[in-house]
Amino acid sequence: MAAADRSTGRVVSTQVADCQTYVKTIASLHLYPPSVIIAPHTFFKLSGENGATRFTSLLLEYLQDEFAVAIEPLDRKYWSAEAGTSSADFTPLLSRVAPTGEDFMAQLCIEDEKRAGTLVTIRSKYYAMQALAAALKWIELVHNTTFPPRTLDIVYRTIEGKILMVRFCITLKYSLQAR
């Protein structure tokens, strides 16, 4: 998952190992409530006589039930850690023929004390890099906004070791206290 705020240049990415109910994913999204959810276009399909869109992903059905925001498709080719490397602002390193997603992130990430740690951590997080590349491409396509080199505050967050508070448990606690 990736959350990007184009007005501040802050991008938060995470990679979640989840179960079939996607409880960790949904809890993570509550930390950064989405204004729109993007997903690969292969997660959507037209069905029925009225041409209504249906999801082929159970995760998107859960997200639609949980959040009252638009869920938009983005072409599958942009869900690649290397997708962003075609940006006009990216200058490939001379020692490489084809830039990698890691090079792309290094080019966009601001110079600060967290930069090296973020780049080392996200290097092994393939799905987090994919989500980040897709979010940045969506901003470019929909909002006609690109980011110059070294302008994004890219942060990788882990949810491991955090307590997930389920709304049902909180509601149950308050209803028991009311007795």
C-alpha cells in the first residue's frame, strides 16, 4: 500500500502480509484514510446487462464496504517498481543500462537523515515499491502532477508489532461499561 499527499510531498508505503479477511490491510488504511483507492485494472470487470463494474478481488469488495471512497482502475503496466523510471525527471545512473525502481526512489527521495534507511528497507519490499510507483503514476495521469528529483518525503512504515483495535471490540467495551 502507498499513501501520497501531493500537496505536501509526503509518501508513506507499507507492505502487509495478511490473511483472507484483510484485517491488517483495512486497519492500516484507517491510519491513512484514503480519498481514493486505486487498483490494477485486472481487478475490475464489467458484468450484467447494465454494464455495472464488478470486482474480481475480494479485497476491493471489503474496501468498498469499509470506505466510502471511489475505487479506480489503473493500467497494470503502472504497477511495477520500474514503471516510474520512464519519468522525464529521472536521469538514469550512467553505470546502468536500465534504471531500477530502487534508482527511481533514490532519485525522488529528499536528502535527510532517514533517506538511507528508507532506501535500504524498501529495496526488499517489492509490493510496497509497486504500490508507490502506481500511486505516483496515478497522480501524474489524473492530476497532471510530476515530482522533481529529491522532493518527496518517502517513508516506509511497518505494521508488525502494532495492536489492531477492531471497532467491534471498542463498541463492546463501551456497551459493557454502560450497564
